[in-house]
Amino acid sequence: MTRQRASRTVLFLLLVMAAPACAPTVPPNAAGPRGNTAPYPILLAEDTHRTEAATAAINHLMSTPVDSATALSLQPITATIESLPRTTAAGLFLPKVGANATMNEEETRESLRRFIRDWQGPIGADPAKLSLVERVDQPDGSKVARYEQRAFRYPIRGNYGKLEIRFTPERRILNITSSCIPDADKIQTALAALTIKLKAEDVGPQLVTREIPYSGTGATSLTFRPTANNKLEPHELVTYITTAGQTNALAFYVAWEVSISGAPFQLVYVDAVTGEVVGTR
């Protein structure tokens, strides 16, 4: 009996020790390890639905409907209005504000505000996030109002985020051009999730160790390497928007805007996340 009890005890201990090895294992995540890193750069892809919606909105707003989408000039990718169809030159006016035949400057700005509210879709921007930066009278008698889109935490750089409206003193609209960014709130949410890794004091050392690509005459690809003679001065973080390296999409970066002296360009944009040069101007 003693031997049997001893054998049973040994067998029990062996089973207890072996139990963890027999426990089911957790299979690896097919998507890889989890992380909180957002895809980067943030992209805004071309969308046929956006183009169709812009075309429908312009047809709805015009007093004379446009015959076909080919008569419209829309910006690539964003599908915001690039220019008015020539066939509509006589039928589009700013709203009338005030009792006098000619609106004063304050009334003109209010009229423009109402017009932008109505044309929010084709313009591609929330009117509350458009700031009037210039209102000038042209030598030919026409008037121009220029706006900047301020929808992101950091100011926009690149050839985007601008609205221009040309009109006559009689309120007739001559042209509308918008390079604004639609769905800006969604893009800002994605940008806000990024971690800024490059500090202002680190920008100079990053640049002097590499060749800076830029476009020369005739869009030729050239490079420039800074030396001690080139003064580098980081100014501010910006939202840099470009199509470079993308197919039918805009790429959004959080970048340092850096002025440089003695170079073929005045400004360099350095990605604040990766440290790479993403553009020059």
C-alpha cells in the first residue's frame, strides 16, 4: 500500500508539472503587434463620388445649368471648383445686401459671406474656417476677394487651402477658384494623432547631413547640400500638402518650415515625424 501511495503521489506531481505545457497557446495576431501609430502620411484620395457631388451642386446653384461635366473645370483630387464655365458668365451674382444700388465695403463682405455659405460644397470648405486675407480692386474695375482655409492646427503650406472670388461692382461673379481641402475635419483628426518627434533645434543638424532635392528649370530634379555658409532657421510647424510620390492623392505632413540663405530656394519643409525633406519653395 505504501508503494502504491508513493507511485500515485509521484504520478500526481508529474501531471501537475506538465499541465502548463499542455495549456492552449494564444495564436499570434495576423495583423502584427498592436500599436498606436497612425498611417503616415495622411492621404486624401481622388473620389468619383466627390466629383459627382460637386458637379451636381454647381448645376443646382447656377441659374443656367451646365450641359455636361466636361464643361466644368474642377481641381484634380479635391474636386473643388477651379473656374466657372464660360457659358454662365451672365447669370451668377452675389446676394444683394443694403438699400443702395452699389454695396459699400462692409456690405460687400457680408454678401461674400452669404455667397460662400451657399457655395460651400463646390468650394470645399467650412465657411467658418475661411479667413478673408485680401480684398482689392483691380485696374480693369473688377474686384477680388481672397481667402485662406484655416481648418488645421498648423497653417497650410503648398498650393492648397485658398479661395479667390472675382466679381464686378454690379455684383456679377466673374470667376471662382478654390484649392480648399474637403473633409478637413477628418484629416485634422488623423494629423492630431501623430507624434511630433523632431524638435526645432534638431532640424539644422538633420539638414546639413543630407542632399535636399528640389526642382530646377524645366522641372529637372536637382539636389543641394547645405554648408556652414547657409543659415538655417526653423520658423513654425505647418501642414504641408503635396502630390509628390502619390498617385491620385494628396499627402498631408506635419513639417517644420525652415528658411535657408544662399540656396536655390528660400524655404525647406522637414517632416516633423520622420525628419525627411518633403518639399522646398
